Amino acid sequence: MKITTRIKVALANGFNPPTNEGQHKKSAQAAPQAAQSTQTKNEETKQSKTQKTANDMETTNDMKKEKARIYNMIIVDESGSMCGLKQATLSGINETINTIKSAQKAYATTQTHTLTLVTFDSGADRPDVRAIIRNKPIAEVEEFTDYNPWGNTPLYDAMGMSLTELHRHIKDDSDATAVVTVLTDGLENASKEWDATRISRLIEQLKAEGWSFSYMGSAHDVKGVADQLSIENVVEFSHDLLGAGYTWERERSSRLSYYDKMNAMYGEEGMSKEERLNRKMRFAKEYYGKRVAPDRIDQLEEDEIFVFGSNVNGFHNGGAAATAMREFGALWGQGEGLQGQSYAIPTMGGIDQMRDAISRFAQFAEQHPEMRFLVTRIGCGIAGYTVEQVAPLFRDCIHIENIALPYDFWEILGLKML
């Protein structure tokens, strides 16, 4: 009754309901549209499922992708003789922490990083060997401030205890490796449990498992001690703020080079565990790259560049410039820059001009890691400058791994590459 009444009212008000013919027409028009709509929705659903499947596969592949688990360990002398180097040591450690953090971000798809920081001394009211930070994800590591030099030097105990503990933690993980750096300014004089022979045997074992070791030393027979401990990557720094600062800078550049190699290796597919281990061992052995230029350069490898001093007009008449033109492709009339297998740095226009040219050279070398630059004693011949005047101009080259400087340049910079 109510429905009939509504229809009557609607008719009275002029409303004409659709006829069956109109309904058929609308239905006929709507059918293709509905079919098209249904087809579109089906295609969208299919695309969505396909995309979801692709995303799921990508996520699964990322999850399955192998990563290098790099355990960074820094063993730092905190004995009394380090008092004068306290600020340089704190700064060096914290800048190294930031370097590792940067590598973790840059190489997130191929490697993960943790940090162990061990300090040691004896005679103070604290344990002789202290793990200040133990296997902590690098992103969680905060600034290091608790460094107060005191007492004697139990170097062997510090190394033996910390290396053994870390080895127990990672020995069954084929993708785990350790990068170990030791900093000390004095001879061992306080260990109770470990000696040089046992440390050497332990380090040989760990190197065979792909571990990397570097030794930064000062104020003792650095090369002799490093040889005793079977450590090949060695640098001796002058016992002052300059040398301590530069040795940490040298260490950080080596780390970045090592991380870059590991990134490239883990980016390759289908590599066997044996081949990966062999490469790790090679990277470890080359951790401190060849940074000392030969005194005499008669021939070059394909990727090596002979760096010589020139005059601004490029008149390569004598000394290393003549050698560069005769042997390594230097061009007459070109006073600066790359030419053949040589690179010219003008040295005859004054110390300021030479400083600017060296700065441009450093930028060029950093942009071309595929080349290795062998720097001669530029400016110390015909130009008339001393090594003491020229070497500090190469300070910005310390962190550039593909630049090799003369041995006496490194000495002036407070570093001996051993």
C-alpha cells in the first residue's frame, strides 16, 4: 500500500518512471562500460599482484644477499708516556669511528660494521686491559672521551686477550673478518700472560683466516716489534701532535680503501668461499698500500704516473723534467698537468704558486683512483728549495691512497712508512 501510494504521488507531481525500453537502452549502454571497468580493475589487480611479487622477490634477494661482517678492533696504549698525545689520540679515535660510520652508510648493501675499542696500562686502579666498547654496532657507538694515560705497557696481554675473545665470537662465520689496529708509543713491559712468540703464532693463524693487522708505533723499535709480532702493515710516527695526527689520518685512508675493496668483492656474484678468503688475505696484506716513491724511476707500470717539477712554460730541459719528456710522454711547452704517463707541477714561480699547483694535483689524483702517482723530489733540484720547505706542501696528500711520496718527504711529515 505504501509503495503504491508513493508512485501515485510521484505521478501527480509530474514524475514519469522509465519505460522498459529505456531501461533496456541504459542496460545496453552500461554493459560495455561495466565490462570495461571490470577488465580495468582486473588488469590493475593483476599489475598490483605482479608488482607485489616483484617487490617480494627483491626483498627476499636483499635478505639472501651475503654481506661482509667487519669487526673493527682498535687496541690503544693508555700508559703514562701517552700523556702528551692524549688529545691527538682522542681525536684520532673519534674521527676513525666517524669514518667507519660513513662506510656503514655508503656500503650498507654489502657490509655491516661493529667496533671493539680496547685500552691498556698497568699500575692504575683499574684492570690492565679494558674493553671500553665490545662488538657494538657502529651506528650505536658514541663519542669516546674516557682516556686517561697512566702506568706501564702490557701490550702483549692486551693483544692476546682481545684477539682471542673476538676470534671465539666470529670464528665460525665465513663472512666475518676483523680489521685490527694497534697504537702504542712504547715497548712491552708489563704483560703477565702473553709473550711475543704466542702473539705472533696467534696473528699468523688469524691472518690465514683473512684478518687484517696494522701497527702504528712511536718512540721504540717499531719495525723490530712489528716483525716480532708478524705484522706487515707498519707506520712509525714522530712522538708529537703532528705525527700522531698524521698517523691516524693515514690509518683512516687505508680503512676506506679496504672497505671499498670489500664492497667490490661482495658485489660480485658466484664467488666461492675459498676465492673470497684468498682475496681477504690479499687485501689484508696490502692494507697499507705502497706509499713510498722509489728514489730512481726508470720504468712505469701501465697505471703509474711520473710526477715531476717543471717550469711554467714547460721547457723540460733538465733533471726529472727531461726524464719525463724523454721516457714518459711529457710535452714540450706544457708546464702543468697530465701528459702521457707523467704529471707536471710548476716549481719555478715561487712557493705560493707551487703550493697551489700541488693542491690542484692532489684534487686530480683523488678524482683518478685508477692511476698511481709517483712523486719525485719536486722543487728540491733546479728550483732550489729544501725538502723541509717542500714536503709540508704535500700534507693534503696523506689521505690519498694512490699518491706515493719520497721517503724523506714522509719523514718531514712525521711518518715513516716501514
